[in-house]
Amino acid sequence: MPHMPLILWVTDMTREKTAIIPLFTVNPRDGVNVARVYDSHNRRQSGFSLLELVILLMIIGTLSFLAVIGAQSILTGLRANQAMNEVAGCFREARELARTQNREVSIQFPEGGTRIDVRIWDNAINGWTNIEKRDPSVTLRNGYEFTLPDSIPGLNAPEGGALTSPIIFDGNEVEPGGGDRFNFIPDGFLTTEDDQDSPINATIVIGLTGGDNRYARAVTILGATGRTRVFHLKSGAWERSR
């Protein structure tokens, strides 16, 4: 007589299927003569091999590395925008202060190439004094300074004109620490200290120490209106940020 298998109904919850698994066969003549245990379910659920585990770890490591590099690039770009906005905000607040206080407000670039000092004219002492409340003065951080981008042939200032220095007022190069002073007058115009009847334009270029064109930023001031604009360098040309 042929062997008669004893069977067990097993539900595979992972595949939502029901399988018949023979536990052992029985020979009616001899009784139980074969004890065959099947574990096909466990064989299907066997673990990773060492090679598969190594490949998986390599993929995770590569993705983590790319994520860190991308995050660093985004953070550096955000810091570049922050430096740009701080400089632009410095000029906007200085101009507004001159108009609301009906006094001259001066702009100077001290030695170091990372700071803009703002002072207000004090009639009582007949000279410039620090601004006690809401001082617009700004110091660049995170490695940013007033610097030109890496060599880009034919690159001009964002609003036109030769870009020969990171700080240009009235078409002239301004050296930090040189003592040059520029004024916002009560009408809101930007002028030189020697000629307050003639509005001037200005360009300030910001970048990382050592130079990386991806993070170059620029701020321009149109002296006749006091209007401030911001730019970023993209594909070798200045593009308006907003």
C-alpha cells in the first residue's frame, strides 16, 4: 500500500496564502517509517548573506555621504544669503534713519574687510556718534567677506560698470580701513562726504574667503533714490535675487 502523508494546513500570513505541508508519511503496513519534516516557509524567509549585507551597508554609506554634502551646500548658500541680506538691511536702515531723524548717517568700511560701521551726525558735539538703538552696523560671519569672485572674464558690476574692487562707490574703489566716508542725507540720497549735492551709486560684493563663485553675492545702491538691490552669481553672470 502506498505511503499516506499526514498533512497540516498552514496559513502564510506574509503572503496571505494557505499551504499544505506534509509532516511525515505513514506506511499502513509498517507504521511510521519515514519522519520527513518540511520547513519550506523558513527556507523562503532565510536571512541576508554576508555579501548582500556588505552591499547594503555600502549603499547606505554612499547615500548618507551625498546627503551630508548636499546639506552642507544648502547651509553655505543660506549663510551667503544671510550675509547679503544683512548688508542690504544695513543700507536700508541707515537710509531710513537719515530720513526719520532728519540727520546725516554715514557709512564706513573699517580695516578687515568684514564690517560696515554706521554713524549718525550729532549736532550737540558737531561730530559723528554711535547709534544707541537699533544700530544698523553689521559684521560678516561664517567666513564671508568683501571679496570679488574667482576670475570670470568680462564680469561687470550687477548694475553695469567695471568690477575692479569688491567695494565701489561713485565708480571708485574703496579700500577697507582707508577712511572713506559716505553719507545718507535726510532726503534719502547717498552721497560722498565732500559733495552732498550729487547722488552716487554703490556696489558691494560678498563672498567666501578663498573664493567659490556659487556663493558670491552683491548689493547695489542707487544713490538718487536710495534703492537697494541684491544679486547672486549664476553661470558666470549676475542674477537678481528678488
